[in-house]
Amino acid sequence: MKKHILVVDQDQFILYGLAKALKDDGCEVKTADSANEAIEKLSFCPYDLCLLDVQLSVINEGGILKVINDICPKTQVILMTADPLDSPEFSNNDQAVVDQGADYCIAKPFALNDVTEIVKLVLAGEGEKTDQNDFFKSDPETKSRKHDRTSCNEVLNFGASVIHEGYLIRLSLNGQVIDKSDGGIGLLTSYPLRENQVIGFDEKMNYRIGVVAWSRMIDKECFRIGIRFA
């Protein structure tokens, strides 16, 4: 049976990215970019999980968390905050929202593949809250790195094959290399490469082949990509 998830955030890019990633994992996903829209959708459909931006949670009467607690008590809540969980900036207000009914809390920016893994654990009822937070405090770059890297600053052209409207097409892309090692590179690019996607480099990299190890959304126009050489 498909799990039903509601994603609530003002950032359309986050809504798009999370919805696509979770749908690809077999979940039924709805999105809302305002508190009113989220409350309306919660009123008509029971959700197994709500991914909720802290700025839209609204602790006071009529807020999203109150609606979830009142009419969807079985809906689990993952709170999304721009404040690092282990920093002084994780404010009293953020903590108050957690205390009002959120089950877990994750910090932005996050890697989409990490979110899908945590969602699986939450929906399966596995893991402790402290374990989830510790997982999101870790950096996917650090977890996947096996070689020491040196800083770099150069523009690199590469190609990637994607499915568009049912057809396989080849895209010519570019990005800024920010670090490199014998095993791979760190790249900033505007194109949302997916984990395990295969890419081909130009002559600057001796036409080497790379595989996306992880992809992390920085902002609406930039992704940080970890690439290992095949």
C-alpha cells in the first residue's frame, strides 16, 4: 500500500525536489506552499507523514501542528529548519515547535537521497529520534569520501544522458570544480544530477567517466555534487 505524504514549504524548488524524490520511491505525495493550503489538504485526506517547514508550522491556535494533532493524530511530522540542529541558532521557537508535536527535525540544506532514507525509517517505525538527528548532522560529502581532496576552482564541461518526454537525450552541461582527488571531484552545477547518474567529462579530464555519489541542493539555482570516477 502506498504511503501518503504531505510536503509543506514556501520554497517551490524544495517542494518539487522532495515530491519527485518521494514519488520515485513509490509514495503518494501532495505539496502545499502555505499554511492555509496545508490545513485544507489535511482536512480532506489522512496522511502518514508530513514534512513541514518550521516557518509555516504556526504554534498558536489554528496552526498546522494543531490540525495534525486534532484530526490526523497518527500523522508523523518531520520538521524542516534552516537552523543547524547543533548550533545556538536552533532557536527556542524551533524547539517549541518540536515540543508541540513534531516527531523529528532535519536541517536545511539536505541531500534528497538522505531525506528519502529517513522517510523510509520513519514510515517503517524504525530508529530513535536522536539517531535521525545525528544522521542529518552528518555531511553526505564526508560519508562518501574515501580520498583526500584538494581545493580547486575551474569550470568543467561534461555530458549526461536523461529521459525527456519518453526520449533519451544527451545534455551538454558545465559546472565549477571546487575540489578533486584521485577518486573523484566535488562540483557545483545548476543541473539537478541524480545519485548513480553516469556522466562523461571533456578533454580537461581526459574524457573520464564519473558516477554521481550524492547530490545536495544548495539553493534554487545550485547543486553541490559528489562524483566518483568509474
